[in-house]
Amino acid sequence: MPQNLLGAASAVVLSITAFAISTSAATPEVALTFHDVELSITGQLTRYIDQVYIIQTNEGLLHVPAVLVDCIGKDCEGLTL
């Protein structure tokens, strides 16, 4: 592979890596810990509507009723039942 193509490919990989790191750092995760069972779900809080937390997890979008869990994380501050 010619040197300029190798350099360009390296620059693209570094740019993508830097974007991924800055994107994940800009969206903190929350933890939803269930009251009655030893289970926590972590992800990005996308919405809180009608006393339901909607979080994006690695497995997909989850809707969790607020009465079942404690929300832990910076994005949980100020949310009330």
C-alpha cells in the first residue's frame, strides 16, 4: 500500500475513534435499579414521560416504569414521580 494511502487510512481511523470517544463521553449513562430484585439496567436516558424511563441500551430501547426502579446518574437529577 502506498505511503499516502496508508497515512490517509490511519487519519480516518483516528478520526472515527476520536468521534466515538467524544460522543460516548457527551452522553452519560444512567442505572435503573429495581426495588424488589437484584437487577440494574444501564444505558442512556432518552426520555422520561408519564412516569416511564426510556433508555437506550446495547440490547435496544427499553421502557421502564419509574415506580419499579431507582434512577442513578446525572441525567436522573430533577426527575420526580
